[in-house]
Amino acid sequence: MSHTKGSPRFLVVLIFFLFMFLHQVDKLLVGPLTPQIMEDFQITKTQMGAVLTGALLVGTVFYPLWGYLYDRYSRSKLLSLASLIWGSTTWLSAVVRSYVPFMLTRASTGIDDSAYPGLYSLIADYFKPTDRGRVYGLLQLAQPLGYLGGMVLALMVAPMLQWEWRTVFLATGALGVALAGFIFVGVKDLPRGESEPELEGISDSGKYKFSKEAFVDVMKKPTMWFVFLQGFAGVFPWNVITYWFFTYLATERGYDENGVLMLMAPVILILSGGYFLGGFLGDLAFKITHKGRILVSIAGVLFGAIFLFLALGTPIEDKNTFFMYMCLTAIFMPLSSPNVVSTVFDITLPEVRSTAQSVEYFIENIGAAAAPLIAGIIADASNLHTAILWICISAWALCFVFYLFVLAVIDKDILSLRSTLAARAKSL
């Protein structure tokens, strides 16, 4: 389908990839910089956990607002605003000189973290349902690559340039401000629902905007209930690993900065490929059965949990085996991510997609925002090995159960959406 009213699709994907990559660099830098920040402010793991949790809580609170705005107004212009907020709040967190102001300003960086539903919703209008999984997987490559970029910036570039952690945040904040201009100029919005097969060629297909009735209808679908529940549990491992794994490697497995980089760089590159692999496999499986995306997701959480358990149980001196199990974990861990986004849009009307996904993220982060703090408390009482192991394995076990329930209801909910869109096409 051609998109004469929009920007070239490759340009939209490129700009959004850069946005997600640089945003993740900025957001995830705090992981490898945590030891420096803790030393600078002379704080405990529990206090640092509170800093990390603060940003997640702020992002959680803003999800419903961002979602509603994206379904009402121009998604591209709002994404530009989000990028500007990202840069500005990062600058603020870099200039404060004591713990409490740092905790508050770092929490404010969570405002723009809830901007992704609008990005995914706009992409859904540039690509057909059977192609979305791989596009989401491609975009989500930016998340682990951003993690790797942040690690390289924190552990290699910053020391080489003799930058302290504050200078690093000033640099990434500047990139956020610059990217806001690129999004404002380079990305155009599209009519909502333009890429849906039932609405193809219908000029008035985008007239629908957010409505309470459409939102309530999608919230009644059983698939959404179980997607919410698995999301609530599923983000716990990501937040614990994101914010504490570098510290775990350095303090409990004896890796120096070069050792951390040599271990994590290939692991993160493999993790990056896992996102695209998950989306690609999900699209293929979806063409065979509506359950396809969920079956791929089940494989991801099951084998990811098994290999992480084996990795953390490996003796400290056996670095080769630890590396092997971490690489295997990295293959499976991201398989479900692009498929969950695609599944939400497979059952949701175009005009409420941003809001529906925002509610999903809101529910996810209600619990997951506490993950870094809970891990810090467990680590202070025991160690990070125990915190990471039990939080991750318990959460993925719950995800496995919730996905089984999704398998039982998803066919009906997808067919319901397709019927609604077909009826809408006849009325336009």
C-alpha cells in the first residue's frame, strides 16, 4: 500500500530507530554509571534503587495521559515533544549536587519514557498487520543496542575523554533536544487505520478518533486481561537486569570494566538479534495461526528462564560456561516483546491503540517500577545473585501461565476486530 500523505516508510523507521536507540542510551546509562553515582553521593543500594524506581513510577503515571493524547492529536508532533522533554530532564539530573534533588530530577526523566505507544501506533498505520512484528522487532533492536551504546559510552568513551558521569548525561541530553527537531520535520502522521486490509483504499478511513465506547470495548476482551497480567510480571526481569546486572558482574562475579564489556557486548548483540528474530518468527507463525505470536512468546519466556538459571548457577571461575549460558539467555529473552505489541494491535481498533497500549504499560509498571528497589533491598539483605535469580525466574513462570490463557481466547478476539473493521468499511 502506498502512503501518499505520509513520509517515506524507510525514513520513518530510520528516525524512530534513532529515537529509540539514543533514548535507550540515555535511559540505560544509569546502569553502568550506578557505581560512580553511588560513590559520588555516598548512598546505599536501597537508595540507588529508589532513584531507579522513581523514574519508572513517573513514567507509569504518565502512560494513560500520553496514550489519550496520541489517540486524539498528532502522534508525530507529540513524539517530537517527548524527545525535547527527554533532553531537558536529563540535563537537569546532571547539574544537581546532592542526593534528594538528583532523585527528583532523575525521576522527571520518566515523563518521556511513556511515549512509545504513540510511536508503535503510528508504525501500525504505515505497515500491514502481517508485517508489523518484524518492523517492531527491528525497532526494538534499538533497546539492547542502546544498552550496549550506553555501556561503551560509560566504560570506554567517557574514561578516555576523562568525562565524569554528569558530562555523559549532558551529552545525551543534547542529542535528545536535537532529535526532537528531526522528528518534527521528518515524520508525518497518517490517518488511523490506513494499513488495515479491510479499510484499504477508503479515503475516509481515518475519521475515527478516540472514543470511550471503543476503549471500553477493547478493555472487555479477555486477551487484553491476560496480556496485562503477563506484562505486569514480565517487566520485572528486564528492570532488574537492566539496572543491577552490571553491578552484579563487578561486585559478585569479579569482572573489571574491560571484563564487563567483553562479556556483555556480544551478549547484547545477540539479544538485539533476538528482537528481530522474535518479530520475524511471530509474523510467520501468525500467518499459519492466530496463536502464532503467543507460541513464539511462550518459547521465549520458557527457555530464557532455563538458561538464566543455568548461567547464574555457574561457578564464578567458569567464565566460559557463564558466557555461553548468557548468550543462550539473550537469544530467547526478547522473543515475546515484538509479539506482545503486535498482539495488542491485532485485537484493538486503530483509534484507541495508543491508549490501549498505554494502559498495558501502566499496569506493567505499577509492579515493575518497584523491581529495582525490591532487588536493592534483597541485595542489601543477601546478595544481587539471589535478587536477580528469584525475581526473574518467578516472573517468567507467571508469564508462561498467563500466555497459556491467551492461547485459549485470542482467536475469538482477533476475529471480532476483523469483523468490526469489515462492517466499518461497508459503512464508509
